[in-house]
Amino acid sequence: MKHAKVAPDGTYTPPIHSKLNYGGMVYVRARMSHTNARALSKAITVSIRYSAIRRQGRIDADKPEVQVLDYQTQQYRLFPQLARAYAYRFVGDEVLQLYNQTMKGIDKGEIDLLPDLHALPSGLKAEVSYHAALAIEQCRMACGGHGYSLASGLPKQYALAIAGCTYEGEIMVMLQQAARYLMKSVKRAAHGEKLSNSVEFLGKMGDSRCSIGLYNGQSDKENQAMLASLEHVARRLAQEAFVLWKKRIEGGETKERAWNGVTVEMNRAARIYTRLFIARSFHRRVVSASSAVRSVLADLLSLYLHYELCMLEGDFLASTACMHIPFMSPNASQMPQRSSTRIWQR
């Protein structure tokens, strides 16, 4: 009720925007990226330290047993989760900064940032909670029976993280909230209207061909190519979901029933929109980092982006199949997997 007023004569003045009534809830959701990043940070620290100390098996028959961390499968299991911990912490910082900036603007009657502030924490609450829980479970399994033991501390971190998929909003519902904002933005983009920061990509044409793998070790350009490819997929999925929704309405269904008929597509679009924002937030943090840590963070960013592309391979292949000129060549589609292996071997 901070932004509503009641005059001495009983006249009620509502907030300048209806979503201001949910300010406290939005703040909690914005904080959840930090909470989940902290839980994942603890879990990945335990599992990597365990993997560095634990020795089991031999790679070379005439040499001593190796650290579990020497096995490539263990690296593949753990190092992307380390990158995720940083990504979630950085995006949490950025969203909290957006929250504080928005609240200061509201005191001056400015509400331009409010739509982003409502949509982004909803999407982040869903994606970060879900993927942090999956990442912590990977950390637990990577420690074998020791990870299952309560003494490892991993079961507690998992229990804390998985609860985040439910409290302050069930994740499927949160994705729907982000998707509604996304659909409004698609419509505005089609009319040539100005878009807020998180959805500006919807108004861009984008490249017709993927440029992943064309820069021969120039990591910053390669990262930009991967971000552009994520944008391409996010834009395509949002536009396709919007078209499906409108077709059902034009076919005679009510808006609500038409929406319910495309919620799977809506959630998919909301997921990629959110993951694109996380990736861009990570990139912005690396660019602004001090020289003392920038190279290490750049490696983590590169690993994060390559791993994300591996996880979204089906969506990239679908982009290729839907275009007369293939968006991603066979060589580019295999590049994220090969490059991620090289990164964690450094």
C-alpha cells in the first residue's frame, strides 16, 4: 500500500501502475537468483574439492590412481555448473539493481522500467530455481555415495534449491507471466513501437546465417556470435508462439482458451527469453570486470555459452529446418560441444 493514498475525506487514490501492488513479491523473486546462486556455489565447491582429493582408477596402467577430476566426464559434469553459479549471481546483481532503479524512478512518477521488472524476476525465478536444483543434483551425484551422505552438505543445498521451484510462485505459472509480457512485446515490435531493454531483440532483424566457429580463437567475437544465435532462437520462438495464439483466436476461440492451447509454446519462448537475458547479463559483467579477473571470467562465460547452446541444440536445429537458407551449418552445430571440451581443459 506504499504507493496508494487515502485522503482525509476517504478518497482513495490507486498506484500509478497496478503492478506496484506486487512490489514486495517482485523483490523476493529478484532476490531468489542470489539465493539459488549461493546454494549452487556451496554445492559446486564441495563437489570440485571432493573430485580433486578423491583418487580412483587409473588412466595409465603404469601410473598411480588419478584424481576423479582428471576424468573428462567429471569435468563435463561439474565445470558448467561452476559457470552457472557465476551466471546466476551476476544476473541476480543486475535484477536487484533494476529493482532499486525502478523504485527510485517511481518516486519521481517514472514507470518505464516497471514492465521489465515484473517480467524478468518471474522468468528468472522459474529458470534459475529449476536449473540450480538440477545443477546441485549433478554435484551430489558426482560425489558418489559421499554426496548422498548428509555429512557432505549437498542434500541440504538440494532441498533448499528445489523448494524454490514452488514457493513465491510455481515455475510454470511464472513462465506464463513472462510469456504474457513477451507476447505484448512481440505485438509492439510488429507495430514498430519502442521496446524496453530486455525485449529489444524482438525489433531486430538479426543475421540470416549463424557465425559460430568463424573467428578462430577470438573469444569475444565468438561469444558475440553465440549471443546473436541465442537472440535468433529467442526471437523465432516468441514470434511463432504469437502466431499460433492469434490463429486460434481468429479461429473463434476466446483469448483465454486460445492461450491455454499454446502454453507449451509460450513457456518455451519464455524460457529462451530468460536464458538470453542471463547470458547477456553475464557478458556485460565480464566486459566491465577488472583486468585482474576478466580473463578467468571470460573463460567461464565462454563455457556457459557453449554449454547453453549444447542444451538448446534442438531449437537451433529447428531454426535451420524452418529456413530456406540454413541458419546453422553442420560444422557450426558441432562447434559448441568441441569448444566446451577445450575450455575446461585449460
